[in-house]
Amino acid sequence: MDLTLTFGTNMNNIKLIILMPILFFLIGCGDGGNANNNEEIRFFSEDTLSLLEGARYKVSLNNKEKIKEVVLTIVDEQQDVFFIKNGINAEFVTPNVDEEVSFQMQADIISIDDTKYTEIQTVNVVPIDLEIPDVIPTPNVFAGTVGRYENVIFDYNLVPLLNYNGELVYSPTYIAMYAYNYYLQYYVSKDSEDREKFLNAALWLKDNCVYTEFGFCSFRFNFPVASWEVTEDWTSAMAQGQALSSLIAAAYITNDISYTKVAYDALAAFQYPVELKGVSSYAQDTVWFEEYGSESFKSGVLNGFIFSMSGIRSFTKSYPELALSNFLFNAAIEALEIRLPLFDNGFTSHYNCSPDLSKDQCLIASAKGSRDVDAYHELHVYQLGWLSGIADSDIIDSYFSSFLSYDFGPFTGATVVEDSGLQLKFRKLTASHTIDPESFGVDWLTDENWTYGRYWSSSRSSVYLDIELNKDFLDTKHLDKIVLSSMSMDAIPDIMDVYYIDPYGVEQFVSSHTINDAYDVMWNMQTSNYTSVTLTIPVDKTVETENIRLYFQGGGIIALRELNFLYERARLQNVIMNVYPYR
């Protein structure tokens, strides 16, 4: 997508509210569109436009079939204006301003008969003050406890510092999270110490949003993260969004309008690409809020994108009529609907992905190698659960359901989930034979670790596993797929037969699968010195009980790192959707 820029006067300390997300202005063609007919032809429908600051505007042309080319520019570089697209389908963003400003926009048009036309239009950009919220803002949806800050190190203004690779640094993400977590604490406790800790961080956020020539501001990082190709003075949509929640709350608590001014200018950054110190990238006619604002690597981190949406959501709740925040939130939903398929690899989710990346550059969320290896995948599930509860999107609902079914091992992360009785998908698992029950027992089949480490193993040419699933399986009685993970194809059995055990203890046949011909997904993974292969095997059968028996036959020694059954978990979905009281 072309990102065409014009540069003019320098604009700083700018702000605004928008009442319309996209204003269409018309360029009308006169009859005939031919300079030789001596008729006066006007392309702009009006000589002067009055537009609101920080808004996205779409240029609509009449008689497009008569137009070969259109280029819009700012006359004499009077004003810095960002064109998201130029040409017949041009879109641009009006700058944020402190006071009304005017500039002239020139349209150079070439008709299909190669006649050239030039017209000038005056554009007035009008600021609107963003008032302090009428009622106390609710905390950010993802705000949590503050116990994690017991050993935090502060600067001389009591702003928390992040220990990054042994160096104490200012991290806007860390400070924004600290702020909204302490705001939650204050919101509940009304304790003056919690209020002070919150405001210390919120004041830093207000004073450290760096302004650009376009009038918006963004938070900057000055330490490198090599894996995401950022070095210094880079931006993050995650930090940007999380800061919005605290700036709005601080405005209410302090009755200081300067917080709302910075908050709106920070909100506008979501319309600008990272190359201009905004926080977004554009591809396939969608915008993506980048957690790592690299100009060379559009990483497309999913959890950071959704975290950034939480701050935009804070705007929509405190200012329900504010068009910019509503527009950005809806654009984010549309982007997810288009791009979520990129994050689905058939049995887990990708940590990051974008249309510009190769398969190898899209990392796996559930293979990070930490103690809880499924933590990032489960975070995706929680985040999609939040969105499923507030957005009218069948696509998001579908991926929320699918990603939850993909989860390996126990589903953790929230007390209400752990207390629901739905945390464990596998309630019991036994094997007819194991080489060494202590070192290679069946417990390793459900420990979430499918890429390296220990495994269940049997030397028998015919062996079976008995599985008791959670009772919620009986809500659907439909087994979609079975996932097998091993070190290599040589350690996977040749044949898998599926039975369920009826209430009388009798085996009932479900399906039989020749493994080499049965899988629909094969994923090869290299983690350090460990290799793994994961297969998804479609079953798509009704199963009448939660007690299932898998017979494995053929091959040599069987060695499986992980086992998973994919089925819809509607009851657990409902629990997850209600995890967040401030959604």
C-alpha cells in the first residue's frame, strides 16, 4: 500500500475529538470532462472544507470512469498531512491541532483523454476540547494485582524502572501496566497510597508522550530488542494503548484537562505508521497495531495488538460518542477478522504473523520454552474471550472456540477457571503398557510440552491408552480431531483405532486411522537440540461417553510427547468470557 507524505509547517502539542470517523468530500466532474468544450469544469464540490482534527477522511470522486489519475498534494507544504493512500481512492488523516489551522490542498487530475486539470481547495482543521469524563473510568480490562511490584526499583520521582538485561530502563509498557494495575487497586480500595503510586506513573506518561510534526504523540523506547529488529526511539502500540486507560483515569482523579489532551493525541497515533513514529502498519487494506514498532520487520504480535485495543476500549467507554476511538476499535475488529487465519496452524496458535512474513517467521505461541509453555496461547484464548463478549463477530467467536479446543494440558490463568471444574480436559489417563512408568509415564502426555522433554513410551507392537475426558465433553459428544506429538514419524504408531467405552464397559467402535494417510496437519519443530513432529488426525465422529480408548498398532517403539483431543468447550468459553469484570 502506498504511504504518500507531504511535509509543511511544524505542528506540536496538538489535540482533538472527532464526531465523524470518515468524512466524504466530493470531487465532481463537469459534463463531458473535456477541456476543448470551453465549459468551466469543477472537480471540488466546495471551495472550502471544515474538518475535525485527528480524523481519517476518504476522498470520493464522481465519474471515476472518466478519471485516469489523481494526485493530491498540500500547496507549498503548508501543513504536514499523512496520506494513507493517494490517487482515486485517496484517504488522509487531518493533523491534531491546538487551534484552528488552514491549508490548501491541490488536486492534479488527468482524464481518460489525457486532459489535465488542477484545482485548489482550502481545508480548515478545527480542534474540539476533550472534556474530563463525567463518571469515574473503570479500570483497564486486563488490569491485575500489584503483588508483583514488591521488589520494584524506582527513579527519584517514584516511577518504576524495568531491569532489562541487567540495566535499569524506562519502559513505557512496564510503566503503563504499573499505572493501570495501581489504578485498579485504588479503584477498589480508595487508598491514598495506591492513588499516589498510580499518579506517579500516570504523570510520567503524560510528560513523556513525544510529539510529532503531525500533532500526535507516541511513547518511545530507547533500548534494543534484537529479535524484533528495534534499536532505539521505537514505538509500541501495546504501551500506547495501555497508557490511554491511565491517562483518562488520571484526568478524572486530578480534574486536570491536560491528561485528556495528551490522551487524545496519543490515541491519534494509531492512525500513523511506525515509520512516522505512529504505532501501526498497513497491509491488505487493514491496519495492524504493532507491539514492536520496527521499520524493517512487521512482526504482527497478536497479544500486543489486543492489549492495545484495551486502551482504545477505555476511550469508547468514557467517551461513547467519540468517533475516533470507535472507528479505531472497529478497524481493529475488522483486522482481526481478516488476519486471525494467519495465527491458526491447526492445533495451536502463532505468537506473531503478518502477510509479509514467511512460515518460519511466524513463531508458535505454545512453544516458548518457559515453565508454562502454553501461557501465550492461553493468553490468546483469554483475550479472544474478552472480545467475544463485547464484539458482534462470528469470526472472533469461532477462533475463540477453536483456540480453546487447541489448548494442551490444563487450562490455567484465572481463579474462576480453576474453580470451575473445567480446568482439566483429561481427568484420567492410563496405558496398557509403559516401558518405564516413572521416567516415561503417561503424565508426560498432558504436561503441555509438545516440543521437547520427556514422553510416554511403549515397546509393545499393540498397546492402548484409556482416557477419561472432562464431563463437558458430554455437552457436545463430538470428537473433532486427535493431536499426536512425537520426536519423529518413526516413533508414531502405524495405526490408531478409536473406541469409546459405553456405560456397561463395552467397547464401541468409532474410527480407524492409518496415520501416514490420515493427518491433515503435520508440523515439524526444532527447539534447541530437540526435534518434534505434530500431527492432527480428523475424527469428526459422535462419541457417546467421555471414556475413550485409543489402540496403537505397528511400528517400532512408540514415543509420544503430547496427546490432545479437540472438541468444543462451550461451558469453559462462558466462564472465560466472564473473567473480566471491567470488559
